[in-house]
Amino acid sequence: MARMIPSIFDQDTSSPGELRLFERFQSAPGTEDWTVLHSLELADHPSQVCGEVDFVVIVPQLGVLCIEVKAHKRIGRDSDGNWLLGRQPPTPRSPFKQADEQMRAIMTFLRKSDPALAAVPVLCAVWFTNCRARLPRSVEWHDWQLLDQDDLARPVATAVTEVLTRGRTHLLRKASGLRREAPNERTCKLLVRTLRPEFELAVSSESLRSERAQQVLRFTEEQYDALDVMEREARVLFTGAAGTGKTFLALEEARRSVRRGRSVLLVCFSKLLSDWLKGVVPSGVRVETLHALMCRESGVRPPDDASDTWWRKELPELALEAMLDSAAQPADMLLVDEAQDLMDPSYLDVLDLAVKGGLSSGTWRMFGDFERQAIFGSTKGHSSLSTRSADAVEAVLRRNCRNTPRVGRMAATLAALAPGYQGFRRPDDGVNVAFALYASASDQERLLLTHLKRLHREGYAHDEIVILSAKADGVAARSRDVPLSQWVAPVGSTTLRRARYCTVHAFKGLDAPAVIVTDVENLQGRAAQDLLYIAMTRSTGALCLLVNRNAGPAVADLLTKEMSDA
């Protein structure tokens, strides 16, 4: 079978002819080293080079074939030369002209992307999948460029190979400098690497769109590898530092699983993260915090004075009893974000019943940072999961996709992150992390208001700014300063035109265009470093630290050194 990119097909919105051809390629013998890219999800993105190409087939030793699919049951031409395609109005636009334009766009894109690809033969064809195309010969196309339902009845590898072979023969007669043996295996990999970002994109939700957020998000090479792992393996644990795209991959897997008709359960620890995920997942994905799931399954309400033991021991036991007696079907696909916080054995017992086949044999993906963000879960969580699913595959993400390089490097330095990030997708915007030293509570209030006003002048809207503190009674929460109170409100407040404040713990897993971290009092000890690292890496843009002067020169020295090295 051919390698399909993307590996899923939207059966609700795409052409039946494209679906039939997709399925043929997906199961075709003799195509094991072929790659078939299809852009069925890109029709609404005209800025994409390949947005109008139905299929691009990369065949080693033969070349590249661009296929335009027409699924009409009747085709013809009238006396004026207009095309009659099913019930559509007559049109002068030829399907062969359309395919030729797509092919030339691909050729131009490849040539500009890498001169080594300029000599690769690129050809085009039109495939009328639902009718017999009895068209008279024409100078507008070669007969080998026309495929119809009879060709679809043959092995698809045979039909495509014939087109490419006859097309190459034609090119060899017409063009010089064509590689007779191209593309080889290495060139095919380069073709896939060059074209894949034009076909496999993630479309951001409305809640992600702003002047600072792209509507179409390209995967990194590392994330392409992650997608390939998810296609091959039933159980995968993705580990990576903050900002390496773990939640992004979880959402993409949710989208693809729904397209395949699977029931999907997406679980996390934080209520704020759960609320955000509910707003961005596709219909058909159930999102819950693990504690909400356990309360729902057990039918109990948490006591007002619920202890840590109640949440970690008693509630899971109640949930397990109810789930064992329940006739409800577990999910086909289990996704766990911020998994490092949900690795207690009692929590894993519940997750084991939440997915068909359990953690040992079911289909699941977990995403977590077990090194620096396990502030709620067991420090032995990684090994606890391994004992339950010994054949699960672990994939490591090391490229930062969220922060600017200066923010990411600063966070890694202050937290002594090892190993650090292997690179950054974001370009360097030249903006250093801002920091200020305060000597008293009133001094910090004054500095907070100053930096809020500065960020607003720099173009950040009030709701794009988040104030984070390791303390529940941080400066923003406890302040009674009237000017400052007119600028801030707690996360979840309905008050308009306010920057939001929150604890680092509650905001974990989320991000914001601008972040101010307050109440930084020391970097002594792993816990303090971890919280500062989590807080700093929430920023997708500007970052400001308000540091207690009593923390000594060590913090300022680290900040100054990192900025001078940037």
C-alpha cells in the first residue's frame, strides 16, 4: 500500500471520486515505496501552492504525477467547445488545462525550493472516476493523460505507471537534461519533505486566531515524525519540555480519530485547560478533567472539605466501582494531556477502564513533561505507566514551538533545563525578557502597573495579558491599589478590559501572548525552579519578570548573562 499524506480522508465533505481513488491508493499492492499526497482539506486555503491539487503521486524511478479528479457521471463538449461536466453549467475551462496549471505550479515550487528537484519529471493527468470518458482525440491533451472508470477497475499501480512511463517518453523526446533514472529513493524523500508542508497543515480554531496567530499552522519536521509514529503505533507516550507542541499534537490526533469514526476521550488535570480544550476540539470528542470524570462516573459530589486523600484514593475507588458495573462503552481512543500530573497508580486504574482494551492493549496517546512539570503527580509516574504497558512507544519532542528563542532560552537557563531545547520554530524577534527588581509590596504593585501600561502601549489587548504567581495571594490578587485594580481581574472573570491573573498551577498547559510573572522571590530548590520555568514558558510573545530584590544578585546575574548572550 502507498504511504498516504495526510493519512485520513474526510468522507463527509470530499468528492466521491477522490474517496474511491484514495482508497485504491491506500490498499494498492506494488506501491509500498510510493507516497501519495492529497490536499482535500486545503480547498479553503488559496494561498497554499498545492491547495487545488487533488493528488500528487511520487513514484521512485518514474517521477511525479499530479492527478485532477472528476467524479461526474457524464462528460462531453458542446459545439462551442464548452465542457459539459455532469449537471454543472457549461464551462470553457478544460479539466486538462486545470491539471496542467496545477502541474506547472508544482514544478515552479519545487524549482524554487531546491534546484536539485528541477530535473525531476512532473506530469499530469485527469481521472474521470465515475464514467467512461469517450472523448475524441484533441491537441489539448495526450491520450495517456486521460483516465476513467475502466482504469479505476485495473490495479491503480498499473494505471499510474503507464501514465508516468508514457509521459517520461514524451518528455525525453521534447526536453533535454531529464534524469532517466530520477527520482531515486533519496530524491523521493526530498520531494516528500519539500511538498508535505503544503499538504499536511493544522487549521487553528477561531479561539486561536488573532493578529499574532496564524490561521494555518505548519507542523515542524519533528511533529511530522510524531504524526508518523501515531499512524504506526497503538500506544505512544510523547515526552517533551514546555512549548514543544504536545497539546497541539493531542488536538491533531483528536481531529484525525474523529474523522476515522472513533470515539475519543481527552483527559487532563487542569480545569482551565479542560475548559479551553472544550472550545477547540471537534464535535465528537469528550473532554474532561480526570477528577470530573471520576465524579461523573461515581455520581458523587466532592465534599467542601475534601482532602488530598479523598481526591487521590477515595474518589478513584468510588469511580472504579461504578465503572466496573457500568454498561457504558469505553472510548476507542484515549488522549491524556499534561500526563505527568495523572500518573498516580489510582488514577492509572481509572484510565485503564476508560479506553477499550485498557492501557495494556488499547489505543492511547499520552503527552507530558515528566522532568520539570510534574507538580501535581507522582514522581515515579513514568515507570508506573511502563509497567502497565510495556510495549508502548516513547517519542521525545525537543523543538520549542511556542516561545520566542529569547524567552525559551531564558526559561531553560533559570530552570537549569537539561537537556535544553534543540531549536526554536519561532524567529528571534529581538525582544529581550523584561525584568524589574522590587523592594516592597507597594513597589511591586507600582512596577506591575507600569508594565501593564507598557504592554498595552506595545499593542497587547487587555485580554492578551496574563499575570502569573506561584502564590494564591500574589500581588495582583491581594492588591487594594485602586489604579491597579482597574487593570486586573481573576481568570474567569466576566469584567471587560482587564488583564487576567492566576496561579501558575492553575494556568499550566495554557499560554498567552503576553505574560507577567510576579512574586519571584528565589530560585532555591527544584520546586521554585520548576514553577518559574512553567510560568515563563506560558508566553507566546512578551515576558516580564518581577523579582524580589532580596533574592540576591544571582537571579539578576543569570538574567543579564542570558540577555547578553542572546
